[in-house]
Amino acid sequence: MSQFQWGLIITGALLLLGILLQVLWLAWRNRARRVIAPSEADQVPTNLEPTLNDTVADDLEFALPTPEKKPGLDALIDVIAPIALDTAVSGEALLAAMPPTRRVGSKPFAIEGLVHGQLQWEFPQVGQRYSQLQAGIQLANRSGALNDIEFSEFVMATQTFCDLVGGSPDFPDMRQEIARARELDQFASDHDAQLSFVLRARRAAWSASYIQQMAAKLGFVPGVMAGRMVVPSSMGGLPPVLSLSFDSQAALSEDPAQSALREVTLSLDVSQVDRGERAFERMREAAVTLAKDMDGVVTDDNGMALPAEALDVIGYELAHLYDTLAQRELAAGSVLARRLFS
């Protein structure tokens, strides 16, 4: 074989080797980020997302207080119809006569009793006697304002209940209540803030395991749904302060470390979280920290980057919103606010 032929062979081999090295380098650069070795990262908590009937697991760093009592009817956001009784009625009799559903249309419906000899209204309980009753239906929620049909169904459901227990209802004027419902719904629509930031990968994609591990460092714990993590409220039984979500299919895959995700979403339901939780400040800190540590960029839903100046504006507007809600006696995180904005 001539020297020229040997030169061609060597040149071809070097060319192939160069191509192979380039392919391997590109694959390494674009690979999904994996879980950091245990020696390099904190342990991921296994707490479940708190719900209205659950408490957070014992391994949280703080003890959560007892959940508040179930909210009662309130004239601020409910239509209330007093029900007169000729004589006190037992809780057992009231429970037996209760309508089969706690909703009328899209609105919560409730009946409460005044404990005999006390000034305490409550949902009827076994072993108690009640001297007065009241029925109520919520004026508005995120499904809209109470309408004529729902009001009429409320009247029929309450009258049927009264016929069974020997009560006499006194219904308020429908037109006035419908007008009140529309006004409250308009206020709620104008002041319902549900914020979300999207964290997008700049270069390499992320695995589900990597996202979970990085979020856990900032206090997020696994939620009840796949692909969801939350920052629990400081008070037990309340909605989470923040949530972080990503593709649920990746979270359910046999090997989450092999998934390749390019975005996660941070969310805050403002009206559901008490102002004292500093929810937006914590949301902003989490977004900026994750973007830095995971080589990502913080954007809005449309992919537009959110610089510090834009986040400052959002924070200023939220402060005004908190003040407005409080002035209307619907402070963020309060029982009434959580009912109205649900």
C-alpha cells in the first residue's frame, strides 16, 4: 500500500473520530440534568400536600396549629333566610330532614341552628337542641353570581326542609339579593389575582428528579398530585402558600431521572393565602433562586422575561390589592375570602 493511501486512511479515521467526539459532546451538553449525588444535596422531604382534612407530616421543621372551625353563614357573602320554630328541635331531626346536597346550582347551600339557650350558630349536631334556624346560599364564587334560577331552587330546597321540621322561613327580596350578588361578583372579578411564573431552561433540559430535588431545598414538599410540589401554610388545614408544577407524565414515568423537561410553573392564589405568609416575596425568591441554580430564566405565561423591575411592579400592585380586600372585609386568606374566591 502506498504512502498516499496510508495518508488517506489516517485522514479519514481522524475525521470520523472528530465527528464522534462532537456528537458525544453535544449529547452531554443537551442531556437532562440529573439528581445531584446525596453528598452534594439535601435530603428531599416526603411530606404530602396539606388538604382541608389533613395535617402536615411530623418531619416539618415547625409544628402547625389546629385547623380553624368550619366557616358559617355570613351576611357579607350569603343570602340568609331566618327560620322560626314553634319549639326547639333536636339535631337528629334536623339532620334527618337535611337536603341531599350541600349545593344549589354552583353555589354552596347551608342550614344552621342556634343552640338552645346559647348564642352559638352551628351546623346541626347530634345531641344538641336548636331554638332557631337559618338557611343560606352564597351570593357569588368563581363560577359567577347567584342567578334567578339558583335563588328559586334555594327557596324550594329551604321550604321543603321547613315543611319537614315545622319551620317558617322568611326569605329576603330576590331582586335585591340578585343585585347584591352581581355587585359582589363584579368586585371579586376585579380583585381575583392568581399569579404564575414560568421557569424555562436556557440550555440543558431538567429531569423530574432534578426539579424535585432543587425545589425541596427551598421548602417545597410533594403534593397530592403527580408533578406538583407545594410550600405548606404555617397553619394546618389551610391551602398551600405556593405551588410548583411540571409535566405529570414525567413525574409518573418509571425512571423520573430520565425525563427531559424544559419548564416548570410557580403559582400563587393570592386570595387564599394570608398576607402574613409573605407569599409573593417567597414566590419571587424561589423563582430567582431556581433560575440561578438550574440555569433557567423567569418568564410570564407568554414567554416574556420578567426582570427585577417587572417583579417590583407586581409586588406594588399586590400590596394595593391586599389593602383593598381588607377594606372590604375580605382580607386575603380569611374564611370569607377563601369562600368567595373558590
